Amino acid sequence: MVFFRKKKQVDLDELFKAKYKEINEIVASGQREMDFEIQISQFELAYHKYDELLELIDQGVDYDRQHFEMLKQDLKKQIDLLKGLNYED
């Protein structure tokens, strides 16, 4: 006898919240980091993870895309600033 599992519905809203929480944890960790190289790499990781959030918004999650694009751009500005400070040393 073969048992079939029911396919679980993916709750995109919960997935979005989990990914956003992960991004916030990465950014917070980067802000506590004293080494510029590590801080930059953590911020870059968070920057790329914003793409996952934007994809979920495109799939129908009801959040303001423009708001998260602005957060992503603010993080990019912070990365560029840190890279400038790091290369001055």
C-alpha cells in the first residue's frame, strides 16, 4: 500500500516575514561588526536577499514593493560608503 502525502500550501506571507527577519538579523550583525570587510560582506548578502523579497512581492505577497526597493537602495548606499572608507585606510 502506498501512502500519498498532501501537498502543503506554501504561505507566501509567512515566507516573506521569515526572509525579512533573516535580512534584519544579517544587517544587525553587520552593524555590530568592527571589521569593515566582514561588515561589507554581510551588508552585500542582505542586499542580495532583498531580491528574494521582491520576487515574493511579484508572486502576490501584499507588501509595498517600492518601500523594499528603497530599503535595498539605502543598504547599497551604506555598502558604497563603507567601501569608500575601507579603501582610504
